[in-house]
Amino acid sequence: MVAWEQQTDKTMKREQTDRPQTNRPQTNRPQTNRPQTNWGLACLAWDSLLLLLICTADMCSTLYWVHAGAASEANPWMAFCLHHGDLAFCAAKMVSFLPLLAFAAHYRARRPRLIAVSLRGTVALYIGIYVLAVGSQWL
């Protein structure tokens, strides 16, 4: 190796070590240590999926039993939406639980224990109210 090639080699190595090792542009914002939300895992948490399944089953079963004439909607707001059609009822029902699931998915990484306990409590409360409300109609 010739002397000028050695000098160029050393200069290039020094310049490479002086540069930051990231491909992102440098910003003046302070780096935070907040955990990033992994939407795939947060949305697929079993308690979120269980609540989604229960709410969807409640929506479908309500539509079935109301159209069959075997039941009526006890919630005045949902009865009003059902009076305006199945699509309005389904939209109102989804608006009642999908924002909660999105909120839980967003904050699960920051507060995993709080979100898990809250969703599990919601599932238990929903099932309890459903059993009492539907069970009272069958007795």
C-alpha cells in the first residue's frame, strides 16, 4: 500500500467514527424513554379480543332476537338507533366499544397492568349485566 493510500484510509476511518451511526436526521428534540405501542400485539391481546367478541355477539344476538320478536332492546338509546334501522344500530353499537379498544391498545405499552385489569373488569361486568338482563327476560 502506498503512503497516500494509507493516509486516505486513516482519514476515512476517522470520518466514519465521527459521524452518528443512525440513518435518521438529527433533531433537537430530547429522546424520551416512553415505550412504543406495538399495535399488532396490543390489538391481539386476549382480553381485547374477548371484549370485541362479546360486544359483537351481543349486537348480533340482539338483532336476531328483536327481528324474531322474542326480545326488545332495553337501552333507550340503542332502541332509538334500532328504530332507524339495523345499520344505525350496528354503527351505534360499534361506536360504543371500538374507541375503548383503540384507547386500550394505545396505552397498553405504557400501563399494561391498568389496561389489563380494566378490560378484564369490563368483560366481567358486561357478562354479568348481560346474564341479568337476558336471564330476567327468560324467567
